[in-house]
Amino acid sequence: MPVITSLINLKGGVGKTTVTLALAHFLAVEHQRRVLVIDLDPQTNATVCLIPEMEWKQRDEAGRTLYQLFADQVKGSQRFNTDQAIVRAVSNVGGGVQGLDLLPSSLQLIKIQDRITQLTDFDNYQRGPIFALQKALDGFLPYYDHVLIDCPPSLGIVTLNGLAISDSYLIPVVPDILSVLGIPPILDRVEHFARATRHNIRALGIVISKMRAQTILHNEMVNRLRDDFQARRFPMVFDTVVPESARIAEAADVMAPVNTLQQKYGAGGPYEALSALTREFLSHVSR
Amino acid sequence: MSHDKNHPADDIQQTTIEVAALATFLREVAARAEHDPSFASGVLAIARASGLFPTVQSQPEKPTASQPASPPTRASRRKGRHAANAPVDTTPPDPFKVMRAQGEAGLRAALEPLDLASLRTIVRAHRLDPARLSARWTNLERLIALIVEQTRARLNHGRAFERI
């Protein structure tokens, strides 16, 4: 069975998608792992960083995105077909990376989120489609070595579907005041969910992203996060820090012509950092 | 009695000398500009900077009866576009502005007369190839295709999200 990792933070813009996509690319290309990216975020950012947006639109209109999975839960229909929804060999690197697959999200999830939430009992999780994703992926997971789940910035029913199949979760943070505020509620809520569903979900650690090394605040916050880990308040903080970088931002363009990860992320700093992050990630999940 | 003013006859003579000198100067400049494209470009740049000439966007020159249109060879385009056609403005066009105003065909038409250096300048200035795969390309058509494709992709960015 694959190692399944959710990437969560209650705050948006902290690098969840960037870290998800980087890990997915480096695992597939540099470590020859079979990787499935599940984009649970209705913003659909990971999806359109891996396939052209017009391709996404056609798939969405044909019911081949996660919107259909959750719409089936609300409407009682059974249109979602996992095999048809998974997009194989995605990314702009070399025209598509073998072994890197995507289960795409949909903007339409925004329309349906409230209705799914109404079906759910968040006290004991006995009601509501908590395990819809798990059922849909039954039989498909053994094919993969890693599943990375890009979660929305909330702990609603869609995110819980990701956590329900996860062995562990990563918390990407920008080392600033607001994004660090979201860490304790995540730890608390995930622990509550894991206890209620009798499912062990390990807090793998915190990944510092969009780090500006010249900024005093960023350096102070990194030190504070590492101190909090020493004091056992927070999970481990990854040694590797992902820098703020124009090249990493530009790597989101799935239409840009690139053949290698060095070209995608820019040789030197950003590429080296993301490569190191992936090695560190592997060292933790293989324990 | 002091002579603060020149005699009118002296003024006329002085003006005649200056006009002759100016005409000689302009003829020398014109002759040298005709034979030295880089000198011509320099003079044009100074004239434009002074506001003497309006900035003219580089466009394909319309063929005249005495100058029938003939397709430029790849070598002539790469080497001597400046020398052959003496483009008025060497500032490469903004591909996004051109495509918005004139569409894809208009952008292609604006890019066609440009030389390798100008096409590369456009690619660099607008980060159309962040990985710099095209840095060693010498095929003009390939660079034009890259510029058109990337410009179209960026202008269409987000279209799929317009109606959900």
C-alpha cells in the first residue's frame, strides 16, 4: 500500500500546493516512485498546475473530477468513475511524467461544500460522506508508492475525506505570525478526528515555505517553531526550508516548456532545496 | 555712438553662411547614414529622444512599384535586417499588447520582420521561457512560434474558470 500524506493548513497561501507539487515531481522523477496527487482544494490550483486548464474544464464538464464524487453523495447518484477521473502521466516536464498521476479537483466543489457539510455530524463522524474518497479509491491505491493530498484551507468534510485515508500529514507554513496561528487548531482537530474514527494519523512535521532569509520576522518565527518542537508543543520542523523564489512561482505554469526539474524549478537554490526536502520527506515516511 | 545691432546686410550674409553650413552638414549626415546603418540608427535614436520625430512602431514596409516585395531569405533576415530595410524603430513590440489589439495573425505579422536579437529580447523581457530552453535557438520561425504560443496561453489563462 502507498504512503498517503495530506498537506494541510487552515490558512491559504502558505505553500500547500507548491510543496505538494514539488514532492510529487521529485518523488516521481528523481526517485522513480509512482505518485498520485489528489487535489481536494476547490481552488483547483494543483490540478491546473499539472494539466492545462482547458483539459480540466472538459473533464469537469464530463464528470471526471472530484466534484462528481461529492455530487453523487448529495444526489444519491453513482456517476463518478475513478479510473476515468485519474489523469495519467501529468505535468509539463518532458511533456508528461510517467508515474505521476492526478485526481483532479473542481471549482464546482465550492457550490456543493455547504450541502455536504449539512449531511455531516462533526462530533462523532458517524453521519456524512467521510469515506467517499476511500471507497472511490478502493483497488486503485496499491498501484502507487505515494499519494499526496492537497487539502483546502479548512477542516471541513472534503479535507476529512483526505485525512480518512492518510497515514500522516504535513503542515506547510510561511514563517509569519498568521500562518503559524493555524497550527494548534489543526493538531487538535486531526487528533479528534483520528480518535473518533479509530484511525492513526501521524503529524509528520512542519515544512517552512516561502522563507525570506533576510527577514528578521521569518528567522525569529523559524526559531520559535523549532523551540516549540523541542518543547513538544509542535511536530518536528523539517530541516530543509523552501525559499521564496520567483522560479518556484513560475513553475506553476503548466504551459511553460521544460524538460527537466532543474529547468522547471531553476538550477541552484530552489531546485536544490526541493530536492533536499523530498529526500528528507522520504527519510521520515520510511521510518 | 555704439553699434549694438549688426547692419542688415551683415545679418543676411551671416544667415547665408549658416544655411550653407547647415546644408553641407545635413548632406554629410545623410550620405553617411545611407552607407552606415549603425550611424543612421544612432542619429535616429537621438532625433527620437529629442522629440523631433514621433516614435514609429516597426512594421513591415509596404512594397512600392519600384521595390517589388520579395520574401527575405532566412540568412538575410538573420544577418542584415537592419541593413536591408533600415527599420525605423528597433524597440521590439509588446506581444501581449499586439495580440490583444490585432490577434494572433497580427502578432505573427509584427514578429516576422524582427531579427534574432529582437525576438530573444521579447522572450527574455516577458519571461516567456523561464527555463531558457530557447536561448540557443537560431531558427526565427521556432522563436516566433514560442512567443505566439506562450502569449496566447497567458492571455487565455483563467478563461476556463470564468463560468462555473
